[in-house]
Amino acid sequence: MCKMSTNENEPFAALEEIPLQLHMWWNDLGKVSRGTVVKVLGGLVGLLKIKPRLDVIEALIPFWDPTHNVFHFSDFELTPTLEEIVGYAGLSGNLRSRYSVSPRTVSPHKFLDMLSISREVQDGNLSEGFCTFQFLYQRYGNKDKWEARGDLAFIVAFLGVIICPRKDGNIELGLMGMVDVMIKKANGTLVPMILAEIYRTLTICREGGRFFQGCNLLLQLWIQEHLCHHVGYMNYVMTGLNCIEEYENRVVSVEFPEGGWFCGNLASHPYFTRSKGSVEMSSESHLPTIPIPEDSPILAIPTSESATAEENRTLRLRMGQRQRTTKNSLSNLKKKSSESFRVYVVKWCEQAARVKPPMDETEMVSVFLQAQEADYYQNMMSAMGKTFAEAIKIGEMVENYLKTGRILSQFTIKATSHAIQGGSEGVENQKKK
């Protein structure tokens, strides 16, 4: 069972906007400095052109299985892999032969020395193990400034803002030690650290954390491209440094509306069939048939269906094909007393995805409220007119309040009233005697 957030009123957060100054800094870097940056980051620099989608990440979290480190959907599982992150970064070579780096302790004086900044600089944040983005940008971001260590400072800022963000927006000094090793070691790689941070953060958020500390942009690209099944992404071995930059071209025919759409529709993506190296979309889908290499590991995703050796390359993901659900049956899908509210929401959304024609968000919230028992229904009426994501948050608050006694359940109220009534009748009988 998931642990609930310690602060139910705290909204979910992640990197929502890349600072304009980081874009300007990249544009102002010279040819030599850019070469150093690409040596360390590869094609990850392309993330500067990606618009963060908070709703996509928030919608994914309920599907995360922290025990097995996979996203568990109705009848299949998916998880980001090292090879896929390598593909996005446009790196080549055998990953196993590379030296995996991670943040390492760097003292304030060592940090300043690496950046060729005088130790006389007074900044209280350094003693706390971090610096601000402005601390680096003001010294190295302007193209008229000294550029000797500008590449190193940019890489640290990029990692601190986009790859390993902090909730307070500051940058860990330990990233400097990691970058220093990457520059000095020709076979160093950031990929394992990036994927480990995504896994770790997903687990924290699944247990109630409200800030995504990993690289939400990579996770966002990963799930959106899996919904499209484009060969340019699936065949990651052949990607180049422009893999991320060409992302928009690969998904140009598919719309991912912003807002609460993902929460109700992620599990309702049109089903598709992979057979003998191709992806055949359902008749309801507008996406084209796209070939997938025979040796692609994507074809090895497990399914609940038995298969012969010949059929082992066939993968059916019937996300919306099952028996259709009506709005009436959906409004009667009640939460079991033994399950958490979040688990119930995931189950309810899977059924809601089968309603034809699809419900808009307002209708979805209305039917969802109708499905609630009295304890939840009367305390969730404020969700009317709000997004489905907001309705879920209100429901989780009600669940927490019921557990802590801040809200009394109907059963408790009736039992208390009965006890009071019984006590009053006893007093009356004693008076009569």
C-alpha cells in the first residue's frame, strides 16, 4: 500500500520551465566550449528545446511498481532502459565498458578552485553544499565574461537544472566533482546515474512525494514516444546526437492535449498489435503502421497471453479493446474498504477508458463522484467543475482525514448517535423508577 504525502495540500511539482538564461548561455558558448559540453552531455543538450509537461509525469506515477521498477498497466509492463537513455543521448559504444560516474563530495574551496574563482568570495550557500543558478550564470553566462571555465560551469548548471533538479532550484556542489571526472575520463558516462535517479524519484513519488527530482523531460519523451511507437526511437542503436532535437518531427501526427487529459486517457490509448517486426494499429487509431527491427528488445515485453515459440514475437497490448464499460456500470464501481483510494482510482480509470464515446473531463468527474460512497461523496462535492486530477487530490485528502479522524464516517456518526440515544433512554428509565 502506498504511503500518503505528509502534506496533502502540497501540489505535485517538477521542472516546469527551463530558465531563459540557460538557453542564452548555450547560444553564447564558443565552438571549443560547446565541444566540451557535447563530450559530457551528448545529445541531452537537446532537452533545452523540450517543453516540460507536468501532467504527463503526474499521470504516470500511479502506474509505477516500485517492487519491480516497472510501469504496470492493465495487461503489460514498460520501463525505461539504459539503452534507451543512451539512444536519447546519442552516445555510441558498449555501455558496459564505460565508467559510471555519480555526484561526489566537493568542498566549497575545491568548488571555487575548479571554477577558478577566488576563495575570498563570500557565499553562505556554498557551506551548505549548494549554489544558486545565478551564482554560476553571473560569472560565466555572459559571452563577454571570461570563457576559460564557462563550459564546466554550464555543464554543472545544466545538470542541476534539468537532470538532477532540486525542489528549491539550487545546484548541488557534488555535480562539479562528477563533471570534472567526466571531462578527464574519456570513457565516463552519466547514463546509469540518470536512470537510477528516475527510478528512485518515481518510487518516492509513488509513496507520496510531491516533487520529481529526476529528469522528468526524458521520462516525458520516453512515454510519449512509446504511445506512438516510432521506429526512429525504437531503433535507438542508430540514433545520433540530434535524437532529442528531432523528437517533434517523430510525433508530429499525434496530439497530446495539455491539462488533466493524461490522467483519464493514458490507459485508454488505442490498442495495437506487434507481429513479426511491425506494429499494426487498431482500426480506431490514426497512427501509421511502423516497422520495428527484429532484434528490438521492445518485442520482448511480457504479456499475459500464452504463446508458442513462433508467436513469441507477437505482442498484444489491448489497452482499450476489452469489453466496453457503460457510464451506468462505471458509476456503480465502488471503492473496496480494503483498497487505498489511489489504487481504486487506477482501477476506475482503466474501466473509464472503455466507455464509448470517450467522456470529456467534466463528465468524467461527474460520473466519478457518483461512484463514491457517502463518506467520500459528501466531502468531495467541491470537485465539481474542477479537473480530474484535482478531484483525485481532494479524494486523497478525504481518505487521509477519515483515517486521522478529522472527518467522521457515516458509520461512526450513526454509532455515536445510537449510543447517545441509548444513554438518554437509560436516564429516562431511571427517572421513572
